[in-house]
Amino acid sequence: MSGDAPADGQRSLFILSPGDRDGLCQAAQAVGWKAIGARRPGDAPQRFLRSEAQVALVDLRGGEAGKLLEPLVPATEAGGGALVVLVDASDEGRVPALLAAGATHFLTMPFTRDRLRGVLASAHRLVERLGGGVRPSQRAQRIRRGDALYWQLGRDGVLRLSEALARHLALDAPAVSPAMLLRRLPRTERHGVLTALKAMARAGRPAALAHGLPDRPGDRLVHHLRIEDGQIAADVEWLSERHERDSASRDYLTGLRSRQAALDWLDRRVGLPTTVLLLSISQFERMNAAYGQVVGDALLGRIARRIERMVDDVAPGSMVARIAGTEFLVGLTGEAATGERATFLARQLIAAIGRPFSAGDHLIRLTARCGIAQARAEDDATLLLRRAGTALADARQGGGEGIRILSAEKQSRQVDPDRLETDLRLALDRGEIGIVFQPQYPVDSQRISGVEALARWNHPHYGPLGAGILFGTAERSDYMLPLSAHILGEALRQAAAWPRALADLRLSINVTAADIAQPRFMTDLLGLVDRSGFPRSRLTVEITESGLIQDVDAAAALLHALRSEGLAVAIDDFGTGYSSLAYLKSLPLDYLKIDSGLAQDIAGSARDRIIVRGVIHMAKSLGLTVVAEGVETEQQLDLLAREGCDYYQGFLRSAGVSSADLLALVLR
């Protein structure tokens, strides 16, 4: 059996068969799949959506195809799954009609193990293509099963239980000897359990056993036994209604924490630094009306998986819950609870939900809004949630990126553009425009090789504002040139004063389209660099792609001149503009910086990876060093390194930091 199991772990198959459920389940188990069987078509869509299966098999031998197939088609399509139909060899002529009706694969009887294994593998590959890869899906399933009851007997004779099962059995550790587990059972039931286990080991077929617990009269546990990687394993569930108390902490549809569990978590955080994100999905009612409740339920599950995956990557260990309808709550603690980090996560979540969902021949597009509330000392769970709701209401009414923050000082950070334009003219004199440095790393090392200088506006009313709002305000108020000059001067001043430990770091500074259009730009920039004392040889000037599109010839001449004066030149945010890749051949560059959105796409679908791979290979063929921005996960980094990327920056290693914190990072 171990040779039949998939290399990346056991996958789940949902089987609907009125007449041969058990036989088909055994056949699936024999080729390494975990089977969830059903006989009744009525509740099959709901059972499929609430299972972990992404592939369904429908037995259409001798049955009415419409009655069995139709209910599962929208469920598998909305869930990004695959649907296999099983027919008799004499009915193979029906296959084209079944595929047109929504099936994705077919299997004819009689079939061999190899034939079944091949069809299921093909179906699984389709799921991977629709979902952008299996690794994140498996991680999300593990998160979703955080309260699951299961165990596996290892080859070393050690019984490894889920934490939840160990807790219910009052075991001190999740890894115990089988004898220790038996001692937790009533004496009268131990012999029957041993007999069932031995029979299962001999026969190698799925089986079940049940038993009570000494300290929970009336409650019984049932163990659904199977062979996994050549060893005995089991999924466990309660037979009695009392287990509903244990499952109440989970949302039945998505597997996330329930509203009550979220409130309990927040109550335990009273008085501690905590930030919550309240995320609401827009246009969902119209989508439900257009596609039906089954599709809506499936989409909520897929939204939950995207939220889990993003939170797990950006702020691991955070609390995620579905609290009502289309509203989700994320609870952040520690370093992740800062306003800047919470806002970053909110942007990533909104972007993830904004990516289209596939539902058969349709692409469903959703949008989201997010309210963020930072806890005050006197906030209990209800008050904190209410304040997050106030911020969400602000986000729904306002425009822009759809994010609003209610700070601990009870001030809503709904941004007033007119006020910002007025305040910006005072911000330089007040010292509100600061600089942070985001470290850059070689893809094969954790040793910092350089930094990019980034601007931050520490607004007295709205708090920290990022470069997007800052430069957008400067552009509207015709204040770009004074702002840019201040940022360049401050970045060079701080970098020139760095201690010896930072003497090898390169510094990247950004210049704008307005800067390079000035007749004295190069003369003024070189004078600024030389007066600061920062070495030209360690300085890289980054120019955004959109700033080059207007006049390629003028940009080429400017870059030639800058390089001849000892500076390196990079094209920044590549992948966000509309220019042809061919125009890069006329520009003298040292570095190409891949935009964060493009860099993150490398962990997406096969098409995404092809595009990113093409950009990297094109840059390398032109002799450019490639830097990826916005790298957030180890998976993105691994894929970028494999394709030839040289350096990266992003939240995977560090956000923007002060000069003092940069020194601490380098020394550490």
C-alpha cells in the first residue's frame, strides 16, 4: 500500500454512489486516497463542500445521470474542484454529454488500479491548476483541521494524536505508546478495541471501532480506521450529541473560528496590545442571486482559505474567524499588531479577495473593505469589535483602497484629501516626513547587502502614512519637487552617518518623473551626494518605469551620464507600466526591480509563473541584476531564486526600519 500513496500525502475523494459506495471507497483507499462516501444525492453538495475533498466521483452506472450529476456540478465548479463520472463500458457513448453537463473526467467499468490512479491523478492536476498549486491548499486544510480528532501509528510504534484528541483523552502529550491509550479506555472495552485493530492490520481494509470514556459517561468515540503510508491511521468523531459543545467554536461552513470563539479570544486579550481587522465582502448578495446558494457557500469556503493562507504567511499565529455572513475577523498580537503591519496585511487580504474566482465557465470578481481597530486599555471584546465596525463603516463610505483605522486614541483615520494637501506644506518644517530603510538580501543568504530608502509621513492626526498617500498628495498639490529634494537629502544625510558596521551596504534612492524632467537634475543630485559624504560607488538611483515612458531617448542619455559619474541605475516597479519590454534594450541599466505584485504572482498559476520567468530571463539576458520587491513567503523566494533572481526585499525578512534598527539587524 505505501507504494500507492501519493508522495505529497493522502488526498481526499468524495464518492457519490447509491449502490456501491463501500466498494468504491475501498478501491480509492487502495490507490492511496482518503474516501468520503455518500449514497443520497440530496445532501451531497453540502457534504462535498464541508469535506476536505477537492475531487468528486459520481457513480452513474444504471442510474439516472441528471439526478446524481446535476447537484454536484455547481459545487465542484464553485469550489475549483474536479468531477469524475463512472459509467459502464457499454455506456461510453454518453461521455461527451456528461462532460458537456459539467463532468471534467470519466472512468469506465471495469477499471484497474492503474486506470483509477491515473484518472484521479489527472483530476488532482486540474485542481492544482485551478487553485494555483497544492501546497497552500494543504496548509490551509491543516489550519482548518486545527480542532480535528485523528491519530496515526508510526513505524516506530509510537501513536501520534492530534492535540485536540490528546486533550479529550486527558493525555499529557500527543505522542504516546498504544498501551497508554488503551489504559484511558474502560476495562470492559479494551479487548474489543485490540481485536478490531489486529483484524484491520491483517485485512488492510477500512474499518471502524467505538468505545466510551471513563470520565464522560454517555459519550462514545468512533474511530474510522484506514491504512496511510503503510501504517494504521484513524479519523475520530463523537457519537453523542454532547460533542456539539466542542464543535461550537468552529464555523460550520468555513472551518474558521466562530463568532463566539473570536469573542472569547478577544476577552483573553483585554489589556494586552491587540489589533483587529474586520473584513467585509461586497457584492456577495448579487453573486448569490445569480449563481445560487451552493455556489455562495463554496465561495465563502474559498475566501476563508485565501484569508487563512495570507494571514499564515504575513502574521502566523494570528486568530481568524468568520463572525457573520460575509464578515471575517483577524486578531493580531505582538509585532503584527502595529498600525503599519496591520494596514499591510489588510491590503494583501483585499488584493487576495479581489483575484477572480472560477466557477465553471464564469469568473466571479469580488471586492472587500476593511476596518482596523487598535485596542485601548479599557476595551473588552464587544467594544473592540464595535470600534472595528465603526472603522469598517468609514471604509465603506470612503473611496480609495477601502481601509480605515480607528486608533487607540479613538480617532478615525478616514483620510481627508483636502486636509492632507494643506498639512503637507507644513509637514517638512515640522519634521513629520521621515525615512526608513528596507533591507535587501541575496536570495541565497540572510546577510543584508543593501537597503532602499522609503519615505513615511508621521501625520499628527492620522498617524503613520505610507509613500503612496504621501506622493499622491504631493502630486495633487504640486509639491512633488520640494518633497523629493527633502527625501533625497535626508536619506543621504542619515546613510553618510552610518557606523562602520554598515559601511558595505548599498543605498537605493528613488527619483520621480518630475525630478528627471528638471534641466539641472543630474548636477543638483551629484552635488547633494558629494556634500553628504556618501560614496557614489555605493549609491543606486531607482527610476520608476512610468517615469521613463514619456521620453525614452532623454531617459537613456540621463542614465548614461549618471553611470559615467559612478552611480548605479535601476528601473523600479517593473511590471506596472504599459511600455514594451523591447525598450529596455536602449536604456543603460544595472538593476531591474520587479514590482511586488509581479513578484508575488510567481507563486500563483502556471501562467503567472511563465510571465515572471520571462521577465527575469529577459533581464538576465541583458546583463541586469534582478531585485524582487514585496517578497512575503518562503515559497515566493524559492521560486524567484530558482528562476535566477539575485536579490529580494519584503516582509518575509523585514519591513522598513530606522538607522538604529538597521544596525541591530546587521549586527544580529
